[in-house]
Amino acid sequence: MPVKGYDSVNLPSGLYSKVKALVKTRVDMGYRSITEFVAEAVRKRTEEIEKTNNPASQPE
């Protein structure tokens, strides 16, 4: 059961392993947990999609 205020998602095992290794070995990146890494990745991608799909943000 997820922690209150959180939901869960499933990742392919290979992708999870890559993220886990990055978080563990690349402490210089500043991620303290897999959750933190995934949340930032999803946030950045969501913002990117919103910018490209928003006609108001596109130059004329």
C-alpha cells in the first residue's frame, strides 16, 4: 500500500535497475531516492509535453 498522499506505478525491472544504480552510484546528481529521481523525470517530461501541446506557447 502506498504512503498516504502517494500512488504507485509499475516499471519494467530493467528500467528500475538502471534508475536504482544511477541513484546509488551517481551521488553527484543529488538524488536521495528512486522516488525522487522518477518524480523529477516525470515532472520534466510532463512540462515538456505541456509546452509543445499548448498553442499559446508556440511562436507565430
